[in-house]
Amino acid sequence: MIPIVDLKGQYLGVKKEIMRAVEDALDSCQFILGEDVNKFEEEVARYAGKKYACAVANGTDAILLALKALGVKEGDEVITCAFTYFATAGAIARCGARPVFCDMDRRTYNISPEGLEKLLKVKSAGSRVKAVIPVHLYGQMADMGEILKIAKKYNIKVVEDAAQAFGAAFNGKKAGSMGDAGCFSFYPGKNLGAYGDAGMVLTDDARCVDTLKIYRNQGNKIRYRHTVIGHNSRMDTIQAAILRVKLKYIDEWNAKRQSLAAFYDERLGPLGIITPFVPKGKFHTYHLYVIRFKDKRKRDTAERLLNENGVDARTYYPIPLHLQECFKYLGYKKGDFPEAEGASRETLAIPMYPELTREQQEFIVTLLK
């Protein structure tokens, strides 16, 4: 079996350091928001080039609390891409706002700046749009240069969903560092993954981070004095201790992913398979290595052949957000976002993780050939 991601292989490589870090965290008896959490916040902020970080319970809460801290409220609208994981739009809805979907760029799978501007032009008169959430899908940043220009023009906030892109960069600037807030998930399968759930928000706004820390802790800054209806979204100290160990290796692991991706590119391109497109100035971290076929039948055949031979290959994401049952109330229909719908039919993720061997890659390529 060749899994889509091999968590055990990575764990064995850092096991001794992890066990020491966990033991120290346990000895401290500061199980929630302990000293390791404070240090991890400082280290991630420094890594990304931001002033402040707020550790939270998971990546979904990171988006939800970032929106709340930036003033998004019930009745507002927030734009995001129709082709991404549910959590992005789910967080918008949970904050009381209305998700507004935009189509993706065909080559990068990220939100289309042209589509974003077109959407904002239509909505500009008396607009309720308060923010846009570009999702850095699969490990590659969206076109933040254009997105920030558009956001400034229409006076809306930018919240980066960098859940899949820790360490990615756009013209030298790290994922999560360019918007009003940057949100991360440290779900175990991510490039920088905890051994449970964990998340984080980055910002340069002192008032924003102060508000975030109130929201994450049941709405109180002073014990028993609750100024807002908050959440229980605090990071466990053990997860912070584990993540601090793994943070030291993230650049090395991402570089290995790039090497593996280059091998796939070289071998799969000549077969007529569409490999990931990386524009100039982008640093792709290949959280997922996603290939594309010219039609759904070829995609389905490849997926079946790989799975039958012990290779875990799957589609991220088979149903675009505008066609999800839970978002029926928004009034979208099939055909509204043709690029997102095309990607859902034609893309396939194949195994990608630093411990993947050349022999395993050769086997995968042989099956696809």
C-alpha cells in the first residue's frame, strides 16, 4: 500500500524529539495555553514575518475567529472560491455572514482575480461584502498581488486561508503574511501537522490579535468578565510542543516535496497528463500533488487502476461548494462556476509526502503510463 500521506514515516523520523517535548509539556502541567503555546506563537509569527499570532483549537476556528475579529457580522457577505474544502465557507456561515462564491483560475485552482473583480463590480452599489478569503489550495498561494489591489479598491478585508500552504510564498512573502489575517490548520495530514487538531491566526494588527485572544477564551480577558459571546478554542500545550519540534524541519520537508514533484512533472507530462502549474514568483509546497485529465472517464480509470494496485489516489474536491446541499439556500445551480465544476470532474491527487521513495514513485508512474 502507498498511502496519500504517510504520517507514521514522518513520526518515526522525529520520534525521540517529539517524546521529549511531550514529556516536558506534561511535566509542566500547563495542559492548555501553556508556555509552549506562547513560544509557538512567537516562532510562527517570526517565520512568516508577522507581528502577532494567536493559537486556536483548529483551522476552521482560525477562519471563523479571524472574520469576527475583523468585524464581519450577521448579514454581511464574504467572497471565497467555489473550489475548496467546506471549512472555508462553513466558517463564513457560522459567523452569520453569507458566503458568496467565485470561480477559480483554471491553471492554479485558486480564486480568479478577474472573477473577483467582476463580482465586486456587480455588488459595489450598497455592497454588503466585507471580506474575501483567498484559499491557497494544494500548497500554492493565490495571486495575492492582484487580490490585494482589488480589496483595497473596494475597501474589503483579506483573510488568507493558508490551511494547505504553510511555508508557501508569493514573491518572497510567506503564506498567511499578506492579508489582514492569515489562517492555518495544523491538522495531522498538513505539511506542518499536529497529533490532533490545532490552528493559528497571524496578523499585524494589535487590536485584532487582542480580540482574537478574547474570542478564543470564552469571550473573557479577565476571568469571569465576558465582554463578547466567545468560543472554547484554545490550543493544547502538547500540540504546541509537538509543532515546535516539527517547525524546525518544515523547510527541509517542503524542499523534499518539491523534489518529488519535479520527478512527477518530468515523468507524467509526456503522457499527456496535466501536472501542477506554478507561475513565476510562486513557491509551491505541494501539500497535495494534483494531476488533471482531459475528461472524467480518464480520471476515473486512473483512480480505479491506482486504487486496485494499492495506491491511494482520490479527488479533492468532487463536489464544488456551490453544489453542496448545505448551501442550497444560496441559490446557486449547476453551471454557475464551470471551472470549479470541471476541476471536480477531472482532477486526481496522487501520493505526496517527504518520505515517499523513488521506487514508489516509479510504480505510480508505471501504472499511469
